[in-house]
Amino acid sequence: MRFAFGSGTRVKVGLEIRAAKRITALTRCDSNGTPRTAADVRNALANTMALVHSGSMDAKTVNTLAYVATSLLRAIEVSDQESRIVAIEENQRRIERSLLPPFATGGSQPNGE
């Protein structure tokens, strides 16, 4: 494989690839390497910060990863809220069914209709 750029860039790219593999290995991810929870994203960002401090990853790459992580965290947050709302609505319907008497077929409803 030939590279059109200097050996310094090749080493830098190699370090970043190895760093990305370490981040994936250090976080609990699904089969395609995506963090599934806010804690997974937090751990990935913490590992990324450690790689920056050790010089294994440049700040520009980390900035891009942080931007993507922010979007991922927001999507996880919205998904969690959506799940909670569905659970609350189901619980509310269950409570309403247990408190309200069943209506006889053809009978009038309590609101006078």
C-alpha cells in the first residue's frame, strides 16, 4: 500500500486508528461499535481525553468525536424519555381501567351521552 503523504502523517493516522480501536475495546458497545448508553458515551469520552493527554490522538479528532458524542447523548436522552412516557401512559391506562366500571352494552355513559 502506498501513501501519498509523508511518513509522519502515516504514523499519525496509524496512532489514531489504534486509539479508536482502544476506545471501542474499553467501552461497552453493541456489535457495530456504537455506545448504547449515556455511561458508555461518558466512558468513551473519558478514554478519548486520556488518549489526547498521552499524545496518541490529536485535539481536532477529539473535537469531532465530542461533537458526535453530544448528538448521540441527545438521541439517547430522547429515546429514554420516550420509553418512560410510553410506560407512564400504559400505567395510567391500566389504572383508569381498574377504577372505571365497565359499561353495559347499549347503556348510557356517566357523562350523560
